[in-house]
Amino acid sequence: MTATVEVEQTVVRPVQFHQVGKAFGHGRNAVVALEQVDLDVAAGEFVCLLGASGCGKTTLLNLVAGLDKPTAGRIELHSSRPAVVFQEAALMPWLTAAGNVELPLRMAGVPKAERRAKAAELLELVRLGGLGDKRPHELSGGMRQRVALARALASTDDNTGANAGKPSLLLMDEPFSALDAITRDVLQGELLRIWRATGTAILFVTHDVREAVRLGQRVVLLSSRPGRVVRQWDVDGLSGSAEVGAVDEINAALRKVISSHAAA
């Protein structure tokens, strides 16, 4: 019994939400996006967020990334710099693929030789080895997202100073939604490979239940606005009929959430 308690206390959680709320505006015109959110992500865990449009999924990622601040509750961040991958790759068009990957390292003061070696390593990891000299307009949409992923991994790869020994955290906001079905399927598989290779914790926003079940170890459903955590599913390692059953169950819960939003 004592050993179990000790093991639980040593679990590292890159991010924890404690009764977090977020409102935009003030008084009667305020829009409450999130309310009383309790959520955590363990080191190396892959968590997918689902919910109706406007339920606060992106707002939640912005709070973790430090792009905004909660108006209630608190967020504990115990990770190296979290990085965000958006729907659009948002690459710097005047930089090469390698230059884009190097950018966060350069901003962090990493010496040139070291950052070039790291960029080359990360481009190899996302299967773009040998394409570091290409500019974004010379790459396909899927390739640009791979560069964006490599850049995000470079941003999280900071184990110096106050970040020494902290786990990494990657925030992904529907990164594959703008891609065609075949490219999306390929990149989903690639993301799983990269996640397993790096051990980076991932908080992944999607509207696609099948994508959530395929990628995530845990699926979290938010209510309609204001977003609250209403249900969670452990989907790690599911396959075959168990995976299909989980998709059907989560789809039913999501439809119920969307229906309640439409009726409000």
C-alpha cells in the first residue's frame, strides 16, 4: 500500500488544470469559454481533446502555451517550453526547411553548429532528410506540416537552465484537418512513430473521433460552451471490434453534446 502511494507521487505531469476558467470580455457581455476544467497530461502521454465547435478546445491550448491567461483556477506547467502545431504550417516563407526548424533554437541562443545538427536530425526524424534546403513553396502541404512538426520538436528540446530534466509537451490544434484524406492518414501514422521515438507528451485537438481513437491513449470530451470535461475514455492499444466500439460510443456522446449545444 505504501509503495503504491509512493509510485503515484512520482508521476510527472507536464501540465495540470485545476478548476480552470476563461472568460472573454466583462460583465453581461462576457463570453465564458471554459469553466471548472480539471485535466492533466502525464509525461509521454498522448491525449486527444474532442468537443463541439466553440467549446474552448483551442482556448485551452492557448492557455497552456502561455498565449493567454485563465480568469479562474490555475495551470501548473512542469515541462520544457510547450510548442504548438496549428492547422496551417505557418512557416517563414523566406527561410528554408532547415532554417525554419532552426528558428526556435536560434532564438534560444543555441550555437550555429549545434542547431544545424539538431535541425538535420529532426528533418530526418520526420522523413525529410535531404530536403533542408527547400523553401516552403517547394514543398507539398504534407511536407510543410512535417517541417512544422520538426520545428515544434526543436522548440520543446530545451533541457538547459530551468528546463533541465523537465518532460517535453507538444500542443497540436487540428494539424491535419486541411490535408487530403490520404496525406492525413500517412501523417497520422508518422506522428505516432515520432511520438514513440521521442516520448513527447501530446495534447491534440481534433473534431474527428476516429482520429482521436487511432492516435490517443486517452480521449477527453468537452461540453458545449462553456467547456467542461464531461467524459474521458482510455483507448490505448485498442484494435478491431474494440476500436470500432469505442468510436461508436464516443461518437454518440459527441452527438449528444452537439445536440445540447444546438438546443441551447
